[in-house]
Amino acid sequence: MQASNNGKGTAGTIGQPITYEKIPTQIFADSKEASNAVAKEIADLIRQKQKEGKPCVLGLATGSSPKTVYAILVKMHKEEGLSFKNVITFNLDEYYQMEPESIYSYHRFMKEQLFDHIDIPKENFFLPDGTVPPAMLREYCTSYENKINAVGGLDFQLLGIGGNGHIGFNEPGSLINSRTRLITLDHSTRVAAGMEFGGLHNVPRKAITLGVAPILNARRIVLLAWGERKASVIRGAVEGPVTELNPASYLQAHPDVSFVVDESAATELTRIKTPWAVDSVVWDNKMIKKAITYLSGALNKPILKLTDKDYNDNGMSDLLAQYGSGYEININVFNQLQHTITGWPGGKPNADDTHRPERAQPAKKRVLIFSPHPDDDIISMGGTFQRLVDQGHEVHVAYQTSGNIAVADDEALRFIDFVVDFNNGFGIKSPDANKLFLDAKEFLKHTKDSEIDTPEIRKVKGLLRRGEAKATCRFVGIPTSQAHFLDMPFYETGTVQKKPIGEEDIKIIENLIEEIKPHQIYAAGDFADPHGTHKVCWDAIEAALQRSKHKNFMKDCWVWLYRGAWAEWDIYEIEMAVPMSPDQVLKKRQGIFKHQSQKDGVVFQGEDSREFWQRAEERNRATAHLYDELGLAEYEAMEAFVRWKF
């Protein structure tokens, strides 16, 4: 696997591009393609060591980033005969205190993701022991490193990266010469892990981690990063100074390291964010929009006030040479942005739609909104949802998953308790309901980390969220008959770790599209959500769309992607911006409030501790503010969309 450039130095010779990267960084279209490349490198190393009659010593990571790598290695084992009998592995870290069989333990993660599916001898994989008595920790950590040294050191170390730059659990402040040790986890790390533990209060405060020094001793290091949430920290590690505030930056000193990232994680790298500052570029329309909106923001000047000098002073002289006049470029980009703004997301009837983002016809459209969780519709596009209904379109919402794992235990008990009291209050004899309440109460009182909710409790939690989604639909103004609860099977594991999407998941989506025959489809294009459900849900939608695209009704169907729960589209990407008045912002907030189980104590809030209504309003206001700063009309807030084409 070759990096896209050597990343060394800050300036190129004549005719060569300038580079800001101090670590070789390879960018792939998506995490699957990147994972394939990494898995192939690991497999090639294993086979080479087999030919030499030597063990292959791998350092392994946990978390979401390497999961696909492990899945591909398992597939290679089963389909290509890749053997792991000569492989010895050492994992980076483990929570402390943590029983190996806990559903939260990295021991269990590694067995489920890799070890149980390959032929590696049980005596050949090692993970830090989260149950070591405190008095023995120092000795234990030293012995763990000694085991690595005894087998010749790590041939290959696989890493992920935390939102604060940690590698392993070497948090900011860790020194470059740090050894394997017990460490107190940074608050941001614990918040990010809250999704796996059902809330921040359940996340351990400490962990055992391989130190920075033994990581750097590995002969080869590959770091993985996926998604927009990692973009800023990747830029700091790759282009910034070596600093203990971003431990991943220590990797700049390693002689054979590569960062492997997807396009989303690369967005803040200079060669991606401002490629004209690095090398000559092809000035197509998208690049021009990107450059001009960036220049306007960087100089804090409206687009129509940018001058030829601004272009020349900021590395865009070749754009001027190609088009002749900065003013003409300004007008062109300004008009394109102006044409994205519409108060008619379903198209404006009896209007010239030449420069509108949506078609005027048919005047009344069938609209299908896909919502990965039961609240993504109102959080990410609540204003647009309301407009579509108010403007007379037939709006359907498809809630793709039950969202049951995001309901706190006490909420479920409160819900069951209400049913029992309701029955008693109206003289309805229901011993089954009473038993369900008592069983649930007893289970939750004595449940262990290694146990998942019973099917009954999961059903209750799913029904609770279903009721909230129905309440939102009534609030917006559509009948609950147009709310479709798909309960896609991939989600129903009872844990954060989901099954891969299967034929049944795709068929559910395909059948619904066939049933409704929509003119518009809205789907979540926000793949930065920390539990990955948005991406899996989109993969199922995309597969269903590819199967259905040849059908006649699909010729009239446009697909719009929304964001907003975790990130927002860059301004140059936006193809439809739906403005909201102050009253509409408040109404959207009230719609989000219908999801009471997700208020006040969000289970899976990721690294952003605010409630979803606060995040949504901030992002919607920020989008409107960007349009205002670029010199366009000033609105209270905006929801943004990008069109996806077959």
C-alpha cells in the first residue's frame, strides 16, 4: 500500500506541488475501499512471514475504525485460505476495571470481530487484563511489554485515532517516551464512548494502554480514520507540530508510518480544503464554488466584493487567467448560491423552475422521508418536513430502525408502570402487564455488563420511541398511517454493535419505495453519527434504489440527502437551502420535544453534550449565517440538502 505522497517538507521544487503533510497520507473514496487496502497489506505480511518460517506479530486496535479490516481478514481466511497459525497479536488497550466477558470489554470485541472466526491459536493473542489488582498493575504492564519484546517486537501496528488525537488510550498530555500503564481517560474520550455504554455514567474512568514508546517501536504503523469528526484532528497530526496535545502527532517521527483515511476524514487537509494552494487544479464549476466561498469566508468579504487582487494574493491567479475577470466569476457563483434558496422544497407550482432546485411539476408530490432513527426526520429537516406538509404534498416517513437501544432503563420502567397503572385505574385486568413490569424491574435491578436487554424490554423501548415518532407526525400534520416503522433487522441486536445489512433489510426498503412510488426521497447523508447507523441505513437505501432505478416511476424521482444531527454540508456543496423564520425554528424545536425519551439525558450523544434540538438550531443558524456573510439574503436559519443522482 503506497501513500499518495511522501508528505515531507513544506515546499516543493519548481514544477512540483507544495506539500504540508509530514506523515504519508492515503485518501480513499470510502472506508470500505481503505479497509480493503489495509487488510491486503496485513495479509501479504502474514503470507511473507509464513514463507520465511517466522511468526507475524501484529498490534491490534479496537473501536469502529478497524471493524471492516477484521471482517475482510475473516473473509480472506474463509474464502482464500489465509491462515493465522503463525500470527501473534497484542491489543493496545482495555478498560479498567473490566471483566473479559462484559459486553463492553475489548476482549469480547476482539473475539466477536476476529479471533472466533480464524485459526489463530488461543495462546497467540494477548490483550491487557482489565481485572489485574491495583497493587500488581505496574508489574503487569511491564510484563505485557516484555511479552512483545520476547517475540521480536511488533511487525505491524494498527491504530485508530480519538477525537482528541489519542492513540491507544494515550490521552493528550502523554509523553513520547510513555510506557504501558494505567491512565485516566479524558472526559471527551468518555463522552465519545458513552454510546457503547448506554450513557456517560457507565463509562469507566480508567484504562490500561500500551504506551507511546512501544507503539513507536513497531516496524510498521498504519493509522485509520473515517468520517468528518476526525478531520480536524487528522490535520493537526499530519500537518501540525509534534505536540503532547495531539499524541498522534508523535507518529511524525516514525520511519514507516501511513495514515489511511476516507474522503470525509481528509476534508481539513490543505490539499483537500484548499487544493489550489498546493498544486494546479482543474477549475470546474464545483472547484470554483469551493474556492470562491472559501476566499470570501477567509477574507470576511461578501462574494460580490472580491477583487482581482484578492484572487492573485490567494493562489488563484490561474483562475483569473482562465476566466479573465474576478467580477464575472463572483456574479456566477453568487447566482448559483442564490438559486439554491427556496421556500418550496417540493417545487413551486405554476412557476418557472429553470433556476429552482426542485421541479414545479407535479405540483403535488408523493414524498418519502427516510429517518434512520425515530427522531432524525424532525431533528435534521423538521422545517422542510413542515413546509412539505403545509404546501399540500403527500408526505410519508419511514423510520428505519426502532431506536430501542437509545432508551434509558428508567424510561422503559416508567412506560411499563404507566400501562399497569392505566389498567388498574380503569379496572382492566391484565396479569401479563403486571408480570412484565415486575420481571423487567427485577432484570434491570440485577443485570450485569455481559447481559443485553431481554426481548420484552427491547420491545417496550421500541414502542416508546414509536409513540414519540407518531406524536411528531401528528404535530407536523400527517396521519400516522403515513408513518412506516420498518424495524430493519440489522439493528435488532440489543447492543450498539449491529449486524451487517442483509437481503431482508434491502428488500424492506425496496418494497416501500415500490408501494409509495415517490417523486421525492429524502435520506440521511450524515455519516458522522458515532454509532454508524446512518451509513448502514443509507447503504440499504442505495442498494434498493439501484435495484429500482429501471422502473418507470423512478424516472420522476429525485433523491435529496440531508444532514444536521452531527454535521452539515459545506456551503459549496449545498444544492437546496430551505430558509426558516424565527417562528418556524421554534416550531421545529417543539417537534423535537415530542421525543421525550431523548431529552435531558441523551444516551448516545457522541462528543457533543448538547441536546439534539440545540445542535440542530446551532447548525441551521450557522448555515443561514454563512449565506448572509457571503452577501446573500439574511434568514434566521436554513436546512440544507444535496441531490444524489443515480
